[in-house]
Amino acid sequence: MQASEVPRAVAAAMSTASSLGLTADDAIVLHDSNKLTARLLPCDVLARVAPVADQVARFEVELAQRLAESGCPVAALEPRVEPRVHERDGFVVTLWTYYEPVAPREVPPADYAHALERLHAGMRKLDVPTPHFTDRVEQAQQLLAHRDRTPALADADRELLSDTLGSLRRVIGERGAAEQLLHGEPHPGNVLTTENGLLFIDLETCCRGPVEFDLAHAPEEVGEHYPGVDQDLLRECRLLVLAMITTWRWDRGDQFPDGRRLGTEWLGRIRAAVDRNGLD
């Protein structure tokens, strides 16, 4: 979120909570990327705030409710207010339960795999319209196709990313693996370690695809503990995901902390993997 918008976003969260009878005299910003996450005090509520024009908050709220009701390990909405999306001052605000982090922050791979397996089991029971994972690949490909959106990317690097995305999209599709509803980005930043166990957050990235696509976002050791994994498919998905997130780091509007350095580092990893194994 643009720095100039942060004070307004925080104010929108606080005034929304106050209008619902929650005492919000202070706010601590916990995360700021495409949306802002803040802890409101003293009511101790987690508020997520995004611009009205750039959000899928309603989908996320509805999905979180259904998954929580089926016992899936997901963060819960704030129980003291109606579970809905609130609009204020050009922002959408959703209110969630705040979970005090517990040690250790390092999640054992077996626990991570078990929690993700439980999430996937619950997701298989839901029939909701979601994008396909290849739609997200297409978004990255379009970013590369528009040089004005990725002006700092060298031609050789642009070609590397484009070839990697296109080839792996085809190869993974040709495998014909079983597909289901996925989290979309269950990386460690979207996993909370709480007194209630591991909980997944940020459901706005949900899509359909093979479970290996989700596992590609988790630490490598997690895939060793998830049952029935196609390890060749998982390796392909890992490289595909790496190419996607590398592409996003070169978006001129990217606000990921230290994003350009990471984008350069990841380009080196992709080139090494392609040189070592090829793309077919």
C-alpha cells in the first residue's frame, strides 16, 4: 500500500471497529503489502484493509467461514461482530481474531504437512468458483509481455522467465494430475503458530490445481511428509512458482521489501536449474 494511504487505511480500520462497538484507541501495523494488516487495541482485533478497487475480501470472508465450520486449520473471523466486509473511506475492512504468536516460530515440517493436508481435505468438500492456477501463471506472463510494467528487466532475463513459465505450464498440464481447491500461497508467511496449532491465513489467493502447486510454496522438507506426493511434479511446480514470484519482483509497482535484490537472486537460481535440468 502506498505510504500516503497508510494513515487513512489505519483510520478506516479503527473507525470501522468503533462503529461496531469495539474499543479501538490504537493500532499497530503488522504487515503492509497489497493490503494492510493492523492489530487494533484494546479490543485486540486483527483488521485487514485493502483499497476498494483491488480486493476480493467478500470471497475470502465467505471461504474462511465455510472452512472454519468444517474444522479446517484457518484463522477465524472476529466473533464479536457480524462476519462481513465493511467499506469506509475508499477501503474495504475485514475483522479477524488476533492470535498471539507462540514459540517456536520454526514450524516442524511434519506439522506443516499435516496442517496443509487437513486444509486440503476440507477444501475438497467445497464447490466454489475459483481461478485455475494457470490463470496466475498467465498474469505473470502478461507482466513480462508488457515492458512498460517491467522496465528494469533485461531482455535475456525476460526471455528466461517467459520460456520457464510457458514450458512448465505446458509440462505440468500434460501430466493430468488430479486437481482440487487450493490455498494458492501457503508459504510460511501465511501460516500462524498459535495455541490452537497451525492456522492458515490470506485465502484470497485460492485457486484450483494439483496439491503439488500448494506444496511448492512451502519449505522443501514439508513435501517429504505429505502423503502421496508426485515428487517430479512437485519439482516442476517449485520452479514454476519461483519463476512467478521472480516475475512479480520486477513489476515496477512491486512493494515487496528488498524485492529487487530477491528478484536478481532468484533469476540466478532459475538459470542454474534450467542449465542443470532443462525445461522439458
